[in-house]
Amino acid sequence: MNSKVRGRRERRGLPGFSGGLLLLCFWAAVAPAQAPRDISREYKEACDRLICQCGCNEQLSVCAMQNCSSATPMRAEIRERLQKGDMVDPIVDSFVTRFGKKVLSAPTTKGFDLSAWIMPFVILCLGLVVVVWIAVRMARPAGAAVEQTPPAVDPRVEEELKEFEKESGC
Amino acid sequence: MSNFGAFCLLLALCLSLYGLFASLLGAILKQHRIVRSAERAAIASCASILLSLAALLYLLATSDFSVAHVAQSTNRELPVFYKLAALWGAHDGSMLLWVFVTAVFSGIVVLQNRFRYRDMMPYVVAVLMFNLSFFLILNLFLSNPFNELVQVLPDGTMHKFSPQDGRGLNPLLQYWAMIIHPPILYLGFIGFVVPFAFAIAALITRQLGDTWIRTTRRWTLITWLFLGVGLILGGKWAYVELGWGGYWGWDPVENSSLMPWLTGTAFLHSVIVQERKGMLKVWNVLLVVITYLLGIFGTFITRSGIINSVHAFADSKLGVFFLYYMLLVLGGSLFLIIDRLPYLKSERRLDSVLSRESAFLFNNLLLLVACFAVLWGTMFPVLSNWVEGTKITVGPPFFNSVGIPIGLMLLFLTGVGPLFAWRKTSVESLRRAFLWPMAPALLVCIALLVSGMRSFYSLVSFTLCMFVLVTIAQEFWKGTRVRVRNTGENFALAMVNLTLKNKRRYGGYVVHLSIVLMFVGLTGNAFNRQTSQAMVPGDEMQIGRYTLKMTDYRDGDSPNYQYGRVTLEVYRGGKLIRTMQPEKRFYKASDGQSTTEVALYSKPLEDLYVVFAGVSNDGKRYEITAHLNPLVWWVWFGAAVMVVGTLITLLPDRRISFATAQLSAAEAAAVETGVQAK
């Protein structure tokens, strides 16, 4: 019973889906002819992800050398390919094929490069564990007397703390 | 004059070596007179380096191109102040500046402590002179700024040679901020040698209480301020002079300046815990050593050529010496710390994990992790080269992805820290303390969401900025209200006096405020826009609310450079608001190197930043790039507030007694008024 109902629904849905697909194809065919695609965001993204090869070691979006022998043709190629409808990833990949990984402005997420990304967070996690451990270890056991502190230092700190608390109204 | 300069450097080296050995000998033999002579040698060494510096400045000002440094970094038509600034325009001269600042700091320390800390001072002087001698040796024998040019003739004989004109100063350095940026940065880098020297002296003499901390607190703060200001000035220079629309490019040399600043910030916080609670002693000594070493590491990066950078001098001869020096210092310091561990035990224990002490611990952790992330990213190309044989680039996308979450966590702690009480905080009091700052922060978050902002990090950043802002305001409000109640002062006066009475605490809050303001500016980066267009007079381009109309193009000539200047009228809502004139300059010396002179219209809400990128290949159109950078203004404003905050914490103690005297009078008046009213 249920499968029949579902089957009917699916059959009913099909003409609508095909119509939508047709419309989409029509739009895809017509839209580029009507208005050029706004590629500014993709262009910036691609330029940010690539390094100029003139030796300045800057991103393509940053190299400010006039008529730079590397940045100018690279930018032109990116713009042209984006206008033709290419996506950012294949464009970047093609530059990597041509120049190697050094053309990328950040390490990849494969192999040894992955360690670049994860190491700071590994250190953060390890640090958190250590700090929590230190804090717990250094913390006075519950119920321990506060007077354990050296009496020579205590009154001075106490006085300062009181003054602080008084001032801040805590 | 060049011989005189070199002789003075040699004399300074002899004096500093004498200072090093005499101070150690004096300490071992307990001969006060020998120690005094070592201190005098330190001051004489400083004077000798001053003479050497004056000699090089004279050679620069008089364009004596027989000296290699002068010929490489100046030309005849260079304005005099840039000629003098060329002192640090090349590697050897900048090393002389480094040596000079080190010597001056050493001299000041000796003079300041003539009658104090007599047990520690011989070792302090020894460490300072050891540091100075190392740099003097490098400066004299490996990068001498007084080296003269020689010409080798076909028959193999050598003659002195003086070219008609010099190669000129790098045009990118011909900007006002560059005149003060390197010296200020050097003051920041080098200043950490003083706390380091006191820490080592404290370790040697086993005087590991608060003395060395209290003595060096002011030095650390001043040094930290210089480093911060140096970083900001560098950012300002990059923003205005490089023409790419940004102020921080995560360049290895920029990173190497940021790292000691981060560890210095950690030290300034953790030192409070040691002063108040006698805790974190090992940690503080370690932090000082790390910070000092990171300063040396920055110089190593700049001068070793190990990493590509726009700032690097790339003189690979020096790298290996820096490496050995750093290893020696690290090894020696670690040995001393381990040997003196029994003297570095905490005097107290934590009363609770929920306390301000713990907040400081977490703050230190995050600052150190931030420093590690920067170091890791900076050195990863070298590591990758070792491991895989490929030198990859680690640029802004990496640093932004890793740094933003850590930065936001730090911002959160900036707000949370003051909400914790010393010793112990109950959950209930925390809940109460969080209530006020959280409410407006959430309101900001909701308002931004409703207004269409969808950038996750931007939302978090603005929300946290409001949270921290309210926390700081709450601290001032609470303290001032108590003071108004107690003294009868008006609110503004009470706030000023409250700050002056406890400069360190409230000055610190002002610095926190500056961090919030800078975060507002940094967050604006997420909304930067940029557009480029090849224009001819009469053309218009649109960016955001602004319409730029090109009206003119002119070529021009000055003694130092030729330029092309575009004139653009800026309209907003159809109304002319400004005329902007971005320039492209071609320097006659420096092999015709070009620079962009940005036209900037800066407002708190956004910067309109226009660059004349050059003339198109057909020579008929002018390439204009316009950037719309929201909220950048707050970065510079925040930096100014940071300076004010740090200066408040640095105000001399005499002001306290003055403020206290004023308070007493006011209190008396209040009491009197109260009595009369009754």
C-alpha cells in the first residue's frame, strides 16, 4: 500500500523535476550570454592561494610589481579561465602541476604538510592538559588550612588584596 | 674617518671583553674595585660605540662613497634625513645600530644600579658584556660598516675606489615611518637583554625572590612597548608604502618580531602571579630566556638568509654564528635553571582552579601556543625542505586559519581574567560577574546576525569585543563608584585618581581596551573589497558607496625620482567629497626601482585606499586599484591607546604619593562636608 502511494508520488513528481532541469539547462545556456559572470570573489580566492614566482615570495593578490613577469600572466590566466567557467580548485591544481607545491601560499593537507596544520592544535591540547594538571596539582587540597602560607609574606599580600577588593568593590 | 670608526669599534670590543672578564673575576675574588672597573669599562665601551656611530653618520651625511656601506645604501640626491636613516638600510650599518643600542642599555643598567644589588651586578654586567662582545665581534670581523671599496686592477694590485655616486637607498625604505621603525623595533628586541641578564644573575647568585622581577619590570614594559610600537609602525609602513592594501603579511621577519612580543606579553602577566603569590618562578625565568632568545632568533632570520623575506639582509655568513650563540645561551640557561630548581619552588599553592591565578596560567598557555604557531609556520618551509626536499611557502592563509581561533580564545580570556578573583572564585559570583558583560555581547551578536553578517569568526570576534569592553568598563565603574562614595569626588576625577592610585591595574585595563580596539580593526579584514580598472580621464569606477572619477594624469620629476600621478575625484551619494592623487615613483638611483604612493581616505568606518598600479602596455590607460578596507582605522587608534595604557602603568611612583596626598585632602573635605551636613 505504502509503496504504491510512494510510486504514484514519484511518478507525479517526475514531470516537475524534468521541467526544472530543463529550465536550469536553459538558464545555464542563456545566462552567461546575457551577463558576464561575477568572478571577483573566485579571482581573489585563487590569487590568495597562489604565490608569485618572481622571487618576491608574495601572494598573487599582494605582489605589487608593475608588469611583473610572473604575477601578470598568472593573473591573466586565472581571470581568463574563470571567465570561461573554470572553478578555482582546478585552476590552482594546474599551477601546482606546472610549478610544484612551492606555488601554493599554504601547505596542503596531505603527507608531511598536514603536520603544519595540526601541530599548533596538538600543542594547544597538550598544553591544556599540562596546565590543568599543574592547576589541579598545585591546588590546595580541600579542607587544608589557609595558614600554610609563609607568615612573612602573607600580611603584605593580604593587605594589598584587601585594598584591591575594597577599591574595586568586589 | 672610516679608520677612526673602525678603531672605535675595536676599542669597544676590547673594553667589553675586559668588562666581561673583570666583572666575573671581581665577583669570584669578591673585589669590589675590580667590579667597579668592569662597570666603567662597560660605560667606556658605550662611549666608544657612540663615537663609531657618529663616524658612520658623518660618512653617510658627507656621501663618502669610498666606504662600501655608504655607496651601497645612499646616493647624492637622497635627502639628508634619509641619508642618515641609511645607517640601518644595509646589513653592516644595522648591526652597528644594534650594537649601539645594546651598549646604551648596558650603560644605563650600570649607571642605574651603581649602589644597588651589588651581589647581582657583577653577573648582570658579565651577561650584558658577553652579549655586547658577541655582536661587536660579528660587527667588526664579519660585517664591518667601515669597509672601504677597492678596485682590483688587471695586474692583481688593489687600489682604493670611490664611485661618482652611490646605488641609493631602497626606495621602499624612503618613508617617514621607516626612519623610526627599525630603531624602535631594535629597542624592543634588544631591551629584553636586561631582564635576561638579571634573571641569569639571580640564578647564579641564588637570589630568586622578587628582586630581579621588580627591578626589571619597568625595563620589560618599556621594551615590550617599543616592540609593540615597532610592529605597528611596520604595519603602517606596509599599508601605505607597499600598495597591496594590507598591513600584515605574515612575512618571516614580521613573525620574528611578533614572537618575542607574545612571550613578553606572557611574561608581563605571569610576573604578576610571582609578585603576588610567589608562584611560577621557574616559568618566569624560562619565559625571560625564551623571549631574549626569540629576539636573537629574529636577527638570525633577518641575517642568515635561511628564509626568504622582503626584510632579510640575506648574509649567510652570520647565520651559523647566531645559531651557535643561541644554542650556547639556551644550554647555559637551562643548566642554571635545572641546577637552581630547589630555589625556584613556589611559595604558595593554588587555592582553587577557579581563580585569577589559573586564568593567568591559561593566558600564558595561549600566548605561548600562539608564539609556537607563528614559529612553526615560519620555520615549516625549512622543515619541509629537510624532510621532503621541497621548500614550500607558508603564507597568510595558514597563519590566519591557525591564528584566528587562538587569537579569539585570548580575547575571551582578556575579558574573563578580571572576572575571576584572586585565590578563589565561587560559581555563583562568576555567574553574577558574567551576567552584565554577556547580555550586551549577545545583543551585539543578535544584531549582527539580523543585519546579515554570516562570517562565523567575525561574529565571534565582535561579540567577544563587546564582552571584553563591558568587562573593562565594569571594572572602572565599580572602582570609581566606590571612590565617589568614599571621597565625594566627581565621577571623572574619581576615575582619574582611581587609575593613578593603581596605575598598574587600571593601566593594564587600558591596554586590554587597546587590544579590543585592535581586534575590531583586524576583524574588518573579513569584509575587505577590491576592484581594478584600466582608466582614461573621464572614466569612472565604483567601489562600495564611492564613485571614483579620473580627471587627470601628470608626469613629473624630482632630484631623487620621476613620478606619474593620477588625479581622481571621489564622490559619495553624488557629492564630491575628496580628490585623491595616487602616485607611481621611479627612483633614479636604485636601478630605477619603482614604488607606489597610495592615496588614502581614512575614516573610522572604512578606508578608501587607491593605488596607481602603472600604465597599461599600450601606454594609453592607467591601471587603478581601489580597496575598501573597513575598520582599519581602529588598528592604529588601538595602538595609540596601547601606548597610553602602557605609559600609565609606567608612571613613576612619585605620582602615587601625589595622588594619595590629593586623596587624603579630598577625603578630609568629604568628611568635613559630611559633618557639616549632619
